[in-house]
Amino acid sequence: MRLDVYLLEQHYVKSRSQATDFIKRGLVSINGEVVLKPGYKIKEDDLIKIEEEKHFVSRAGEKLFYALIDFKISLLDKVIIDVGSSTGGFTDCSIQEGAKLVYAYDVGTNQMDFLLRNHPKIRLFEQTNFLDVEVVDADVCLIDVSFTSILPIIKHLQGFKGEMICLIKPQFEAGHNKFKGVIKDKKDIEHILKNVLQEIRSYGFHLVGLKKAHLKGKKGNQEFVLYMNSIKTNDLNIKDVVGEVIC
């Protein structure tokens, strides 16, 4: 039986569309693992659980939450660097997912949500350009910046030994004023992604996974989530993975 049909028949939800919504938002797990496909075929002895809805201080928290599911990444007891913390979506998600400590950096002022500003597990550095600070020891670095490229930040992280998750926003990687509004041409997106990934690889990082972000940017641009590390793995074939995410 399909998972969405099961949820409806067992009265977990009021409609099949609600079942689909719950599943795609990562609220349904089978045997302890989150499943994001409404058509997933369940077995008679599967243990199915519906979690309470996740709430984050911004949409960025949802983007990270789904990325953690997609790449099967745990933040439990890990030290996190959050570059471009802004309102605190990534930071909030990290804390809710069990992070030990978050170092949050942003060039802005008074952007972090009030509920997070004095949290004992958060070290907040506002009015701070990450390129001007020494990189602290951490397990995971998260990057979500706007109106600037991620490449100088990743270059600054050369030598970092942990995992990295970053949002690639093609409109900000294409060069100043090259695109205005939503980038619709897949060839443009393909060209931008390939250039960004090749540059990142030249910094010594290994590309582990690339996915479409589950939520688009506020203006409708498709964003992409990149997972990488400094450990030699089966590096992605850039041409193949870019072709998969833009199809």
C-alpha cells in the first residue's frame, strides 16, 4: 500500500493531499527513517510515526531541515559554523537537531530572532565579515548568503576538516547585474552551477551531493543545496550531477 493512502485510511490525516503535504515536509518516518515520497510502498510490519510539525524562525530552517534528510546528516552533539546567519533559520534548525554549539556570523545588525539571541548554545557575531575572522574548530559549516558569491567564503575555509552544507543561489553566482529577477533558462543555470562546483573543487573540497532546495528563494529562484567535505570520497561527476538537478 502507498504511504499516503495508508495515512488516510488509518485516519492520521483528513485528506490524501494533507498526507502528501505531511510526507513532503518530513513529518513521517518509517522504522526510524524519514520518508519523503508519498508513493512509498509500506510493508505490514513497518513502524510508521508522524512527528510534530517543525517550526523555525525563518524559511532557511526548513531548507536545512530537508537537506539533512536528503543527505542523511546528523547534527547531534556537533559544533556548527553558520555563515550568513541572518534571522537564524539555519542556527535554529541546528539547535533543534541537537547541535552542541553554533557560531553564527552575519554582517548585519539585530537580525537574529529574539528567541535565539541569548540562547546558551549560540555564539552570535553580528556586524562581522566571516572573511575577516579565523575559522574556529567545528564539525559542520553551513553557508547561506545573499547578494554575494559563496566562493570567497569557501576559499576562506580551505583547510577546514569538517562537513559543509551550502545554498547555491545562481542569481548571486552569475556576476553583478547579469541577471535580474528569476533565472528561467536551464542552460544559464547549468553553466553557473558547473563553474561554481569546479571552483570549489579547486579549493580542495570533495563534492558529496547536490540537490534542489525544497523551497525556492523568496522571488522564485530555484536554489540548490551542496554537501561537501575535505575527506576523499567518490567525488561527484559535475556534468552528471548538474544534469540531474536541472532536468
